Amino acid sequence: MTFDSKQQATVTLAEVAQAAGVGESTVSRVLRNHGSFSRKTRDRVMAAVEQLGYVPNRIAGTLASAGSRLVAFAIPSLSNIVFPDVLRGASGVLEANQHQAVFAVTDYDPGREEALVAAMLAWRPAAVMLAGLEHTEGTRKMLRASGCRIAEVLDLDGTPVDLAVGFSNSAAGRASAEFLLKRGYRRIGYVGHDLERDTRAGKRFSGFTETLQAAGCALVDRQINAGPSSAESGRLGLEHLLARSPDLDAVYFSNDDMAIGGYFHCLARGISIPSQLAIFGYNGLDIGRVTPQPLSTIRTPRVMSGQVAAELIVANAPPQVVDLGFELVEGATV
Amino acid sequence: MTFDSKQQATVTLAEVAQAAGVGESTVSRVLRNHGSFSRKTRDRVMAAVEQLGYVPNRIAGTLASAGSRLVAFAIPSLSNIVFPDVLRGASGVLEANQHQAVFAVTDYDPGREEALVAAMLAWRPAAVMLAGLEHTEGTRKMLRASGCRIAEVLDLDGTPVDLAVGFSNSAAGRASAEFLLKRGYRRIGYVGHDLERDTRAGKRFSGFTETLQAAGCALVDRQINAGPSSAESGRLGLEHLLARSPDLDAVYFSNDDMAIGGYFHCLARGISIPSQLAIFGYNGLDIGRVTPQPLSTIRTPRVMSGQVAAELIVANAPPQVVDLGFELVEGATV
DNA sequence: ACACAAAATGGTAGCGCTGCCAAAAAAAAT
DNA sequence: ATTTTTTTTGGCAGCGCTACCATTTTGTGT
């Protein structure tokens, strides 16, 4: 069952020109405030625009001028607040610069990412923003061939195609391990989600375990759940982990969502934090600051990453890597 | 400081046609799998496409065919997971139907919404999706004049322009009040965020208080914080509310983020839930299911709203209102 | 083999706008 | 008043593609 919306007779620039009694190029110049025209002409054009309810057609404009003001985002997920945060940072800058954001969700699937990047490239965007540095060779090839700017955010451990903005996940993992070791924890476990798909979480995990290993204090046990991260997954994960390894003194979670779940598990079971068990997360979500004991975690500049990447894009800055770093939040769960 | 990315010589359909030794229209037909062509021709065209690395230009295609496959989203916020949820529901359907999502963030500002809708309309989208039914008269006028489909989601209390998908916020407010009354609570308070901007929260509040009033049990006190909703705001809000009105027996929060903050406040202060104080939220976020006591709340079909709206759009269904309802989650905080 | 229907293909006029260039008008200089 | 310079302005050729129509090729039935 389809519906025919009355095809609104679209007003074109030519009609505005005729109504205003000027040439098409004059209308174009006035509307873009580009080139020169008299005040009188401008007023006449604007009056005609107003009167006819003219809405410029950016599709046509983009085709004619060969330079689009679209920025494409291929994001892994919309369930994890991390990516909306990046979009938020970017969208403010883009809107302020008359750019338009388009997006698609890859669901952490590199193959899907490739297909979606191909689809988005068909819109001839000015730039493409991606999460992380891990992409299929096909994706990378398309991106390089596209001639548009590429921004990879939230990871710096690897070789960027063009612009990279964010922080090192493996360094975050190392910092987390060092912090726990410094605080004297020795029987450390890990609760995480699907590391195959979330490669950044995988990098943190590697940095974490390698640091423990180097300190002669290897990871005691780990619980890795299938599926995406969530508080529920974290709660169940910790429950399983502790069932197997009840004598752990600290647990590192793949991120704050998982850690909050673990925190709730401890609350429910009367496990006192941090004396009986320490909990450490990653991301620095707001919720972790409101729990009775603030969550110990690493706060990442997600909004800022999106913002800086967007700024580099609109400024057409040269290829570069921008390390925004991260902040270790001591909190009270360690 | 700007950067000249080497202007990749863009491959056009004409070049593909030449390379494949066929006409342009044949290439176009093959690529869109529309009209008829022989298998042999198809293979030749595909080989040329492959070899040249041709990426169709949808800008040109859209201009020529006068029917875009863009769907524009004007969303109030990316901080509140509610809107990413809607985007998530919609984006799956859109991607499956070769549509492309474009978005902009209104920041709950009707004037900003109007400006952003105008900007997005310039891309001649097939549809525009908006949150709620409250828009400026200018926005409504533009939308009607645009000739494209309009979907308003997450609210049904009002008059839609075209499609409306979601649930009634005032009914949700009423249901919350009835639930608390039925459970015997009589000294009820409210903690909320900026109701001027978030009109849907305002509608819930009205439905809630009117129902209390009608039951001869008016709202005892309310704490309304400036700014957006957050767990932090909920925690502080409850603290202030209880400082003024320590004898409340239940508190209704503007949403789950706020309610979780209130929950944490109680945990930290040793206020036992629900015997000393009952807590009721709104949204049915995942986090509320993982707390030691599951949060009593109303679960809303946010992802589904986006999905259904997108399905109606791609199917070009006639104007209609789809009530997806909501579910009252009894939880354990009431 | 022949007539006729069906399938496959190519040519070309726009889609609505911008960029370039030349022409006209206005302003400044002599 | 006339020339030179500067500011305004309009015309028109595309941007890369699709839609439509005309034409050619292939297939079918007798």
C-alpha cells in the first residue's frame, strides 16, 4: 500500500530569477553571498525567495560545484554511548560550518563497514569518519582512492590513512594495569565482551595483560562473554568469574558498562568494594561518577575526538595524528 | 593551514561505458539492475567497473531521477540514549533498503530545529524524521510544503503532520501515577529536568500530577533542575527534594537517568527502597534492570519506533498514527 | 523461410545549479 | 566631458546521471 504525496511543484532558481527580474547567476551569487551584487538586487532576490518559498537544491548545487559539504560517519554501534558522543562532538562543528552529517552503522563488522563505506562514498562526501584504524584492505583502498579526507578516531595504535584523532588504547590498558599493581593488587581477573569485533577493547586487553605479565603477576582468570558490552553482561561475567576464581582481589572490565554491572553484582552480594574486590573500568561514563563509590576508570575524550576531527576536516588540515590522551580517574572502587 | 588532497581523477559512467564498449544507458541499467540486458553485457560492464574502480555518483543520479534516497533526522540530543535508540531502529531498515540517513542535532531548541530542517530539506530527502509533535509553525509549514514524507516519533499527544509513531507520554504519566496510588503511596514528590525544552517529559509530568490531583492526593513537592537529565542531576535533585520534604514516601523521576541518580542517593544515604522511599522512572533503560533492585519504570519502544517509522517511509505508506504503547515494569523500587 | 513479438541497446535531452566569460553599468580619475 | 577602472550582471556550458524513445538484435511460431 503506497501513498502519493501531492508532488509539490518545486520552485527552482530559474523561477526565482524570473520573479526577481534578474539573471540566474545573480540569484546564485546572492544566495551564496559570493561575488558582488548591489544591495537593491539583493533585496529583490530575497523578496522573490521569500514570496515563492524557494529552497535551494543542494543536490544540484553540489553536482555543479563538485565540492560536497557532506561528512560521512561509519560507526560501529549506536547502543554504546561512545559513538553518539563522537557524533555529538563532530556535529556541532559541522553544523556551524554548514556541513551535513550522514551516517551508517557497521555493527562492528569490517565487511559491513566496507559495504557501507562504498555506499557512502557514492554521495561524494568531503570526508569520511571511521572508528579505529582496523579496516579491511578493500576499505582502505576505497578510502585512499576516494580523494576525500579520512578521519579515524578513538584509536592511535596503527597506521592511519589520513587524519587520526584520539588516544592509545593499548596505553590505556597498560596504565590500568600499572595503577592496579601500584595499589598492591596481585590476583587480577578480567571481564570483557567480544574482543574479536571490538578491536579497541582487544588492544586495551593486550596492553593490560602484557603489563601484568612483565611485572611477574600474570592475569589470574578471565571471563569473556559473547555479544556486545552491557551492564547485564558485566554482572553475569563477574558472577561467573568469581565462581571460578573466588580469591581475586581486583577485576579489570572491558569498559564502564561492564564495570557498572560488576559493581551492582558486588552490591547485591554484599562484596565490599574495594576491600574485598577492586573494580576498574574504562571510558569514564557519567554514571560512574554518581555511584555511591565513584568508579575507578580511565576517562576518554570522546566528544573532543569528534570535535577535533571535524575541525581538522572543515579546515582541510594536512594529514596528522592528534593524541588527545586520557585521564586516569582514581575513583573509590580501587 | 589547508591541505590539497591529490584530486583523484574521478571515474565517470561514460568512461566505464567506453571501456566496456557499450552505451551509457546500458551501464546505468546494469548497475541499477533495472531494465533488460544480456548476461554477457553485464559481465563486461562489471569487469570495467571493477577494473576502473568506478563508484557511481549518487548526487548526479539523484538529480537526474528526482527521487532521493536520503532520510533526514532532526534529533534533540545525542547525549540521551533515547535518540540513538531511535536512529538505531531506523538505520537498520534504511540500510536494508538502500537509503542513507542524514542527521542534525537540535539541542531541544525549536528555533534551531527550524533552521536545521531548512538545511536538511535542501538535500531533497525522501523523508524527515523528528522527535515529538511540537514544532514551530515555520517548521510545520516547511515540512508540509516540502512534499516529502514526515515522521514524528516518540509522542502521540497532538496533531501529526503526516506519520506519527510512538506512544502517549501523558498516558505514561497517568499510568505511573495510578501505579503509585494503587501501591498505597500518598506523599509523592517529583524530580525532573528542564520541562520547557523536553516537552515530552512535560506531558508526562502533567499526566502524572493531574491523575494525583483527581485522586485527591496532590503532588507534595517537586524539584526541577535546570539543564538536561542525568544521573547526577537526579541524585542532587532527590537530595534537595528530601531536604525540603523529608516525609515523602515515593518520588517520580522525569526519566530513568534521573531515577538511577536518585537510587544511588538512597544507597549512599542508607535510605531503604522501597520501604522508606519508592522510586519510579521512565524509559526502561537496560541499566535499570541490573541494579540490585530492578528499577520500577515504564519501558518505551524506542528502537521499534524508529524501525516502524522507517518501514512506513520506505513503503510509502499513507499518513497514519501508530501507537506502539508502553510497558509498565513493576521492578522492585516501588 | 518469413512475419512478428520480445529483448537488448544506444542516443540524447534534461535534472537545478555553479563557474566562467563577456558585456553593461556605475564610479573614479584625468 | 572623456577615458579608465571597478562593480554588477546575464548567458550558457557543463557537473554525471537517468528517463525516454528509437533502433537493432534475437527469439518464436507458422
